[in-house]
Amino acid sequence: MKRILLSLTSLFVLGYANGIEEIKIIDKPIDFGQERIDMTKTYIKTHYGFEVENIEIEPKIIILHWTADMSFKKSFDRLRPQKLYSDRTDIVKAGALNVSSHFMVKRDGTIYRLMPENWMARHVIGLNYSSIGIENIGGKSNKKEDLTPEQVKANIALVRYLTTKYPTITHMIGHHEYQKMEKSDLWLERDKGYRTEKSDPGDKFMSEVREAVVDLNLTGVK
């Protein structure tokens, strides 16, 4: 496989044995200044035991999410500030660093990049230091998983783009599967009491994405 960068507007053509696929990524940065960088370093030290000079990661795992909100603006605005909102009582004790994600996908499949792909984002317990997060607008509605076919297609394209760009990526899981990774070498969380229950992005969504990228041989969970 090969990747050809066409322009600085984040339009890529990915070449595969079965044809050509195009992916467009729109940059829409969240606030990630020195304060957030410093809080990220503190999070890494506290939760993973590493003293680091920068927050760059070696991506090894892709984690898919949903926002549980149908509004792109509201979802983006939750991730934008550098500090965590006080209403996040489920995770606030683990640090003031706001949650974030590398990508956000609208319901129509439009892909936004929110931060550098090789910087650590706080989007999952235990696995942040080696993972790239993809948030999808939406979630459960009327007790049914409601992510769209356009989002499925966009996530497939993103997974292919990322695994082409970062050959170090060997895993892909849904956020709701993260605790099954505790016995993995990728798991780093030191606080045994720091866990949350997640349902995103659901088995149906994960199954559809996995089926379309089976040729990549990405490891999931057992």
C-alpha cells in the first residue's frame, strides 16, 4: 500500500490492490496550548509513570467512540477547552486535563482533525499513550444504535489512512471494549480504581468497520 499526499488541504488518495479510495480531512483544532501540554505530561506521569519531554506518541491502536450528543457544535465545544468541565464527576478526580480526540466525524461522514495525530489525547482509560481516538457524532437513540452509514464509511477510510501512515498500528477496538485490554502490553493505567463503564460505539458499528478492514489484520479484543 502507498499514500500519495496531493496537497496541504488534507486531501489524500490511498492506493490499494482493490482500487483507489479518497479521503478528505478538515483541520479544526481544539485549544491545545502550553497549559494543556503541561497537563498532559502530568497525566502521563501520574497514570503511566513516565516522565516525558514531549507528548508525542507512537500510535499502536485505534479507538472508535461516539459522542452521545447529536450536535457537532456541542460535541466540539466539550473538547475544545484545555481544562475538564466540572460536571465530569466520573473522571475529574483523575486530573484536570480535558478529554480530547484526534478526529471527529459528523453524521454526514465529514471528517475533522482536532489535534496532531501523534500527540496524546485523553479519550480512554489506560491506553491513551499509544492510541488515536475517533469520535462519531451521535450515539444511542430510542435504545438503538444510531450512527450512520456515512460515518461507517468515513471510519473505514480513516482506519485505512492511519494504518497506512503509521505502520506501528496493530490494534483497533471500540471504547466499550477498552477494559478487555487490561492484560495487554499496551495497558498502562496505574490506578486500579480508575475505570468507567462505556457503551460506545456499540457492537454493530464495530462489526461493520471491522468487516470492511479485515484485510488489515488489526487485533481486536477476545
